[in-house]
Amino acid sequence: MLRNNCNGVLSINTARRGLDSDHALSIKSLEFIKSTLAIDGQVFLRGKNMKIKLIVTGLMGLLVFSVSAYAGTLSDTIQTAEKNGVPSGQVSLVVNRAKAEGIPDAGIINMLRTVIHAKQDNVSVPMITNKIVEGLSKHAQAERIVDAANRLEQSYKQAGMLYDQIKGQIQKGDNKTMELKESMSIAIFNGVKPDQLKDLYRAAPGSGASYYIMGTVSLTSLISSGYSTEQGISFMKKEFSSHKTADEIQHKTMRLIEQPMGSRNDMMEREMGQGNTMQMNRTGIPGNPSDRMPMNQDMNMHNQRN
Amino acid sequence: MIVDCAAEQIVPTVVVNNNNCMFSYRDHGAKSVSLAGSFNDWDRTSMSMKKTVNKDGQHVWSIGIRLPEGIYSYKFVIDNNVWVVPPHADAYASDGFGGKNGILIVSKGLKQVKE
């Protein structure tokens, strides 16, 4: 509360009823008496220049009010969420699950802020709340949950921008915009840069959204299973430019993932080499791209070569 | 304590037929297995899987649910506290909490949905 008691004393009381302890400010009162600035009863500034002190006091008061208003209570944050258009069902889902997991109010407030932020940024609220309840269910730390939700929100925003850039090259009639955006956001969340995805999609221009979706989730599989982003991108580009079907891409990816750690690099190198050989063979064989060998023959032939 | 581990399994993890998804998981030591994922708000208890013993004496836990087209993340939960990465998922992705989720794609444009 800001008070001017008309006798030269300007005081700011930051103590606020119901303020969460984690967000309570250590400054309880700020008083300006004649030429002395006191914080919590202790002299903080003493000097002659009244204007400078007034400015300092004003700035500090502004800071105190900003932080205090930003902190708020859980009920304030719930109200803010609903005022911002976050469905009450999504709010109560987060609050109830977080309370059931024993998360303190401060942690729940931070979680709700990510949801509010997502809503303000036109990012799917259920997607963010789903990540939050996932973390809660897995007993992740509150800070980690908030971090994951924020990263997912950023990933989804970047995926939306990427989609706008590449939508012109997607074959029409395959209406899977949401799924494609989601697959892209999962990939970005797993550390793939939007430019890397854009570059990858250039290897298969004019494909259907389903094809891009499978390529994108397969790339994510490789990365989340220990392959580097560069290895994953190179492999997937090769698959795209070799006109492999979505099924083939998925099967090959699974084979790579199921390799023991020690033999993965060899397997990846063989896959890359095989792709080059296949491309060379195909240049000498008239016919269409769908005229491909079944996967098992492909592998047998590959093994014989090595 | 939550443990994140991959488990051995040969049977397919999910078979999708016209949006009906049959999840299966083989585990001999489990007292209970449930399915948790983005489709049930990661609830550890709401989708309990049913145990059957196949002709080879193996304990196969399964549950069938209907899902609209989309991309879903999921895991199995053993005895309500051990999170297991699905052995043969369509794809995988890091969950942001130090673990990995199975990814299920339900889409008519891909092989998972049999027309």
C-alpha cells in the first residue's frame, strides 16, 4: 500500500495478505522521511538531493508494486487464467493434479503462467496442460515441468512458423495440418532446429503431409534414441531423396534404434552407403520410384555387399 | 521411485484398426500394468490393462481404446510406479523429464490404420 501521511512521510507497505511465502518480498516497508530513506525501519539513504531521492523512491516503489502484482496468489492466478480465456477445465486439471502431487502454490502458479502465456500466444492450451500433467504424473520437479512446458510452447510456435513456410510444397488433399505441426513441434522440442527440418523437407518436395509426418517422427526417434541430430538429418534426407515410402522409413529407423549402442555407427554408415548404392543403381534402371525391393531383400543384398 | 526402462517384447505394442487401438505388453513379474498417455492426461490408474496367459504361458497385458486421428505419446506403468518405454512403438521422443515416450500415430494416410 502507498501512503502519504501529509507530514513529509511517504511510505510503501508491501506486506500483502495471502501473498505466497515464496513470493513475499523481504521489504515490508519503505519510508521517506524528510531527507532519509528507510527500508523496514532501517536508514537506507541519507542525503541532500531531494529530487534524486524522490526518483529513487519512485523507482523502488514501482519495482515493488510490479513484483508484488506479478506474484499474486494462486486464486489470483486462476482468475487471471480464466480472464485470459483458458478453459476452466484445463485450469482445474493442472491445479487438482498439482495439489494431488503435493506441489506448493508457488509451483502451481508458475505452471499456470505457462498456460496463460500459451493462450496469449495462440498455442494449443491442452497441449501445454498435457505436458504439465505428464510431468506431474511422472513426479518430475516443478521447475522441470515449467521448463518443459515453456520449451514445448516455443517449439509449437516455431513449428507454426515453419509450417507457414513449407505449406506451399505439401501435396494438396492430405489435410493433416495439426498432425504435421505437432510432429514438427515434437522434433523441435527434441533439439532439431526449424531450419534443419526445412532443409530436410526440401529433399522430398511435393510429398503428402503424412510422408513428412512419418519422416519427422522417425527423425525424432533416432535423436531421442542416441543418434546425433546431424546423423538423423543425413539419414532422413537420404531416405527422402531415395523416394522411400513412409513404411520403409519407419522400419529402417526402428532397425537403427534397435541396434546395440556399440554397433550403431557401423549400421548408420552402412545405411548411408546403401542409400548411395541404391541411388546409383536406380539411375541405371528405368522405371518408377515405387519399383523397389522389399525390405528384407534390401537388407540381404546389403549384407552380401559387406 | 520412478524407473524408466525399456523392456523386452516381441509382440507388437499397438495394433490399430479403424481407430481402435489394441495396446499389448508382455511382463511376467508385474502385479498390475496400466496405460498412460496424452490421451488420458497421463493418469496412472484410469486405464488398467487386463492380463491373459497365452498358449506359451506368457503373461500378456492388453487394453483396447478408441482414438481419433492424431499423434499420441504414451508409456506403460508397472505396479503404479515404474514407467516403461513401449518396446515396439511407431516412434519415440524425449519427454523433457529425462525419459522417453512411445509415439503412436493414428492416421488413415499411414499404415497404422487398416481400412
